[in-house]
Amino acid sequence: MIQPSEERVPPLTPQLALRVAIIGTCALIMFAIIFFRLWFLQVLSGNQYLAQASVNYQRDIAIAAPRGEILDRNGTLLVDSEPVPAVQISAPDLPVAVTQANLVNQPAKDIRLYNRLAAVLGVSTRPARCHINGYGWHRLAPIPCAVAQGVAQLPYAKVTIKTDVPRDAYYYLAERQTQFPGVVVQKVYERTYPRGDLAAQLFGTVGPISKAETHWHHFKGVPHQAIVGQSGLEYQYDAFLRGRDGAEKVRVNSLGQFEGYLKEQPPVAGEDLKLSIDLPLQRAGEKALAESIATHAGANGGAFVALDPTDGEVLAMGSNPTFDPSIFTHPMSSAQYEALNSQASGQPLFNRAIQGGGPTGSTFKVITATAALESGAWGLDSVYDDTGRFCFAVGGLCLHNAGFAVDGPLNIVQAIKVSSDDFFYNLGDRLNSPQPAGGALQQWAHRFGLGQPTGIDLPGESAGAVPSPRYLVELYRQEVQCEHATGIFAGHPKHPASAGGCGIANNPYWTVGDNVNAAVGQGYDQVTPLQLAVVYSALENGGTIVRPHVGLDVQTPDGTVLQKISPPPARPHIDINPVYLDAIRTGLREAAGTQGGTSYDVMGNFPKPVYGKTGTAQYTGQNDYSWYACFVPSTATSRPIVVVVTVQRGGFGDMAAAPVARQILSQWFFGKPGPFVSGTSATL
């Protein structure tokens, strides 16, 4: 019998055992690493990744809150927000969803829908130039253009096509939602202006926040597509007026693609802003200014400011030409916007009261008088014999009074009364200094607040300028850059000196003539109406440089005051010798209230004591600019007021500007402006 062979197992060698041990150890380490990583992700970092997943999964579309009301000082409504019917398009819900991949060449099904919608709304279907952020210029009809622009900015947000939709069109679309997929009809809030174009530059405009503005500190934390203030008070107090936007939550994937709606958080209305503006005074000022411009041939614009000299409250402020602010509540063409900024139309968006800097003529002489007295260059008892001309010691050049008037011996009070140019040419000569910052004239101009913003609660204020040797050097540097299209003028056309240059400055060399010009408010002086109002406020209140402000308080809709707006003075109090100050005030009172004064024919019979100064600024190749600055002091009334008026190309100050100031004063004190009567004094 054959026995099976015995099976033998080869013995495990040491080498093989070592290999098995190494492989086993490596496998164990790998499993340990994988296990630890899974534990780390799920246990230690689970909440973090869950939060990130939620962010990727959910987005908020802002629902703009109704902006707060803007009221005058007496609580009268000036600006409001009201719900209006609007038609919007939800790009993800269109027949073919519009995404960033097809927004330039949108699907044919969507285009057919747009055309039917356009017929209902009365919107054009003709292609036109359409700029899409990040995609350049294309030719699209208005509706696909709006959709493309909206999707480019925020793919899942609704795009407003038209607001203030007629009732029949609104209900037609609401009843046929299945025939218009992706078209949404709902109420949105729109700014309304019950007073029309009154104070338009003051209020400013609102509009959707731009992509660039979301990075501004002023709009920090404001959601995309929120409606924000773009200019004026709307911009300055946007954080209060805007309120708290609501949100419509939508589901999106990690690629930002829309997947559905979640829930809605309702918006909270903004707070109300109460202004220091007096509505009847504002209305009277704007009407009087417009009448003066219409009355004087060649006049093409102007501005006025009425200020409380005790605390800087702006009682009224206007700029002409103006515009209808409601135009910004609807889509605006580039041509319309350009017209609002065009020189040909008078730049209606330009607020001349705070941005229109220029020479102010003889209204500046109060600063020259202060500098001369305080520096010792002139005394109260000093007399200048005005023979009808002032001649420079070197060169033989002589300057003359307006109309070659001869005023005879004058002290400083009499010189202010009759506005003798020769007298103040003499002071400008005496105050001249070759130092880079200038002399006493420049020092006192800066103390009065010129050459720097007043600090008013409005954006875009001009700083103006006080001419000095250093300033002239800087102007000439700009002239050279402009001529050669370099520096700040890079990319602009060249203007060779041989062809007349740019006209900014002829040379960098300061002369006594420059200081003489500055002393009478001519030459390179750059002063805004608001800055001049601050100067005359300091003369009235004894040296306090008030900080003008339009806001009075922020309040809830029921009138509860949340925050008072009462800023402190902008700069240190300036110490003017009371005797000198009294002399300057006397000169202003006699200029307005006594026979022979430069504005006596306009202000002489006014029932309140007016302290006023005419000004006539001369521009090469243009009619003179008319200025008038005045105040009624707190010693004569419980309602003190400073008024400054300028009329571009209006002629002499007494003829065009002073009558506007009188109507403003009449409205303030007696509740009616009275008739407009042009002055007759032809004094600079």
C-alpha cells in the first residue's frame, strides 16, 4: 500500500520576517494617519467646515429699506420715500437661465420674452450701446442690457426693469405670471420730492451701490445692490437715512449657481433727518436769485447762503442752475447725465455755494482792513487821500477806482463805506511780503478760515485758496505741466506757451501787484460763498469761526430725537481788537444804511439794521461777477442772520446781488420777500 508523501512547509527565514514587519508597520502608520485625518475633519474642524458649507449654500439678496424722510427745521417734509409698482427680472427663473456664460448672447427664448415684456411696458426693443462691467461695450436693447448688467454684478439678484409702472400694465403682468416666467411684479421704494427742484444740490441723489463703492469705508458692510446716497445730504447721512436692508435668502451651489429661494427678512426703514433749513426762506432765496439772473443780461448762474452766525446753522442755501432730483429715480441715459455736468447747460449738479470758488471783489476788504489794523500797517486815525488813482512806487503804473471816482481824504470806516479801491490798494501795498507764506494779509485770511474747507456736513466742498508767493509757484508748476501735458495733466492735449498756454499762471514771481490785487478780492483769490459767510459770521459774533452745518438732528418717524447735530467751532477763536472790530462794523453799517454807502439804495430803508458790503469781481473777457455779504446782528434781533449772494456775470454787486440779499432778509424777518428792485450803485 502506497502512503501519501508528507507535505513540508519551508521555514520562515529572518530576512522574510523583517520584510513582513516593515510592511505591516507601514500599513499601520498609513491607517493611523487616515484615521487621525478623518477624526480631525469631523470632530475638531466639523463646525468650521459646516459654516463654510453654509456660506457656499446660502446667499442674501438685499431688499432696500425705505429711506428716512428729510424735514426742514419746522418739521415740513422735503424728501420722502414711497412704494411704487416695479417690474423686475429674476435671471435664474427665465425660460433659459441667464448666467455669466451667456449674458452677452442671451438665449432666443429669453429675447422673445423680453420683446413681449417691452410691448407691455412701452420699452424700446432697439439695440443701443450697453456697457457691461467686465465685458466691455455691446449693442443690446434696454431690457437685455439691464439683465446683462445685473447678472454681471450679482448673478442671482433681481434686476429692476422699470419703476412706477402704470396700473394696467402692473396688473396685466401680475395676472399672467405663467406667460412671463422670470418676470416679477412687486412694490419698491422710490425717493420723492414734494418741493420739486427746491434745494436739489443740497439734498443730493441716491442710486444702487456700485462695485467700487462696496470697498469704500463710507459704505463698509453695505450689501450689494443696496440703494445708497450718492451725493449731498443723502451721501453724508446715508448711514442714518438708509435704515437696515432686508434680505431674500437664496440657495446657490459652490459655483455660485442659483438653486432656489429660502426665506425673506423684512427691511427696517431709515431714520428721519431734520435740517436747519427754513423752507420759506429757501424758497424765497431761490426765487430771488432766479429773478436776478433773468433780469440782468449775460447773467448765467449764482448762489446764496443764509447762516446763523451764532452756531453755524445753514438757514438756506441755493445754487442756480438747478435740476429735478427725481430724474435720478429712473434709469438715465449717458446723454442726460452729461447734460447735467455740461458747461453748455450751466452744470446744474455743481453746487456753487460750496464748490464755486473765485474772487469775491470788495467783500474781501474787511479782511484787508483787519490785517492792516492788527499788524500796525494802518491806524484808526490814519487818513489816505483818494485822488482817484493809486500809483506804485516802482514802475509808474497807476490803478483807478471804478468810474474813476475821487473820494478824497478817507479813514478806514469811510473807505469801507464808499468801497474805495485806491484806499485798499494802498493797504495791499503796505501789507506785501516776499515770504513764501505771505504777510499779515495772508495770515488773517487763513485765520478767518479761507484756503481750507469750512467743514460743512456736505461732500465735495472746495478748499479755495489764499494767494501767496508759495501758492503762485505751485500755480506756475501746474501751468508748465498743463502746457506740456505732464504730471496731473498727463494724457490731456498740450497747450504750448507760444499758443497762449493754459492761463493758469504767467510766471512764478510774486510782485507787490499780486498782493494789491488780493487786498481787493481780485487776482488769484479763491473763496466760496459759504467761506465768505463764515468770515462775516466772525465779524458779527466777535471772532468765532463757526462750523456750518445743515443737519439739525436725527430722529425716529415718531419724532423722538436720537442724535443732535451741533458741531463745535471749526477753528480757534480769533482775537480781534474790539475797537478795530467796531470800526469795521461801523463801516459796514454806513455802507448799507447811510447816504453815499455802496448799497444804501437797496438797504437804506430796510427796517432792521443791515451791515453789508458790495463786491464786484472782474474776469477777463466776461461780465463782472456780482457779490453781496451782509448781516443783521444779535444786538438788534433775536434771529441774527448772515447772507451772502453771488450772481455770475451779473455786473456790480449793488445791482444784482444786493437785491437778492434784501429779499432773503425780508422773508426771514417779515415773512414775505417783497418786490425785486435792482440797485444803481456802480462801485466795485
